[in-house]
Amino acid sequence: MKKITIILFLTIFWSSCQQATKEANKIQLVKAYVNALNDADFDQITSLFMDSICLKEMDYVSVFSKAEYRQIFQWDSTLQANYQILEIREENGAVRMQISKECPRILFLNEEPTITDAMVKFENGQIKSIEILNYVVFNDDKWDKNRVNLTSWIAANHSELNGFLHDQSEQGALNYLNAIELYQKKESEYLRPPRSSKQLERK
């Protein structure tokens, strides 16, 4: 009877260890994914997914082959996106995390990093899908106002960059960064105090 009790205890202990390791591996997998995003490592990112890459944002679902995902990856990495995991835990076989994201585009439009709640699901030891459940920090009013100001000014002053807003390619990201830089340069010149008459005379 004593031997049976010991065997039963060891079986339960082993099972618990295996489950804990499995959960830890899922969390490490998500951390590896975020690190690969920050390192702009396309091969590492795609190796963590199944055959397709499923990204969800509330009711909006996008499914990409690994080849199709390259364009979105290039757009995001060219925009110099940086991600930081704020909270992470295992939940019902998936991983729930709160993550911040910043890049020149987000800092211009939102004026601070966005923060989202996300759920990562798995299948056969790989990432099956990543879903944004809700936005914790996202300012609709600032985003819309800054986007309208930017696109309107670009249309009036640098029409060669028109279309940057919806061009999710590497060149589109470069155009977006260029548009922001030109707009902010204009803003800084506008805010610069006027020169005095003495300064103008010296010139």
C-alpha cells in the first residue's frame, strides 16, 4: 500500500511538472516571438508559427501564408516598431499578455505608445493565432486629428507622397516616415520665434 501511495504521488508530481513545463514553454515561445519582432528577424518569426499566420483584431481576421506575411513584416519593421510585454500569463491553454507598441507613426498619431490586451493560441507546439482583444491605451480623437492634419498637409505640399497612409509595403512605410518628418519640420519652423530686427540686420 505504501509503494502504491509513493507511485501515485510521483505520477501526480511528474504530471504537474510536465504541465508547468508546457505552460512555461508557451510563455517562452511568445517572448521569443516578441523578441524576433524587435530584432526584425523574419525567419525566426515565421518558424514559430504553423503553416499560416492568423492575426485577429476584435472582429477583423487576417490569414497570411508565410510568403504573404513578409510584406506586412517589412512595413512594420521599416516603421521601426518596438514591442514590450507588460504582463504575461498562461490562461486556459493559451497565453494572455498586455503589450505596448511604439514607433514614429504611433507616437505621432497617438502621442504615446499604444497598449493592447492580446491572446496567443497554440497548436502542436507552434503559434496558431494572435488576437488583439481590446485596446487599453488608444486615443481615437488624437489619432484621427493628427492623421487628418498630416494627410491634408502632405496632399497640399508633397503630393508625391499621397497614398502613404494605406500602402502597407516597405516603400509605403518609408513614405510614411518621410511624411511625418516633413510635417514635423514644418511644425518646428512654425513654432520657432520670429527673428528680431537686429538679428535681420546682422544677417
